[in-house]
Amino acid sequence: MPPAVDWQRLALDLRSARVSLTDASKAVGAHADYLRQIARGDIQEPKFTQGVALLNLHCEILGTNATGKLKK
């Protein structure tokens, strides 16, 4: 089984990089509060397509090294 992704860390990393979580949520086709819910831990794991989009966004903004460290 592949390693799990720390989705909460992903959302917090984006916030730390001064990315609007509302804008990032909309960019991956989710409702405006989606990434804030992930950051709070209300949503444990996104749907597959949104998860891939979130990983791509994280990689674009923070780079492959940071994205590679999202493993739980």
C-alpha cells in the first residue's frame, strides 16, 4: 500500500505560503471552505481527483521536495 498523504499538512503548508485557502479550494473544483475543513481535520481525505489536484498545486507552489514530505 502506498504511503498515506498528510492532507492537513498540505493545507497548512499552502496557508504558510500565503496562498488563500478559498482560492486554492476553488482552483481544485471544491467549495470555498474545503481546504479550511482539511486544515482543521474535519475532512480526513479528499476525493481522488481533488487529491491529485491538491498535490499538483502544492508541488507547483512549494516544490517537489516539500510535496514529497507529505507522507504520514
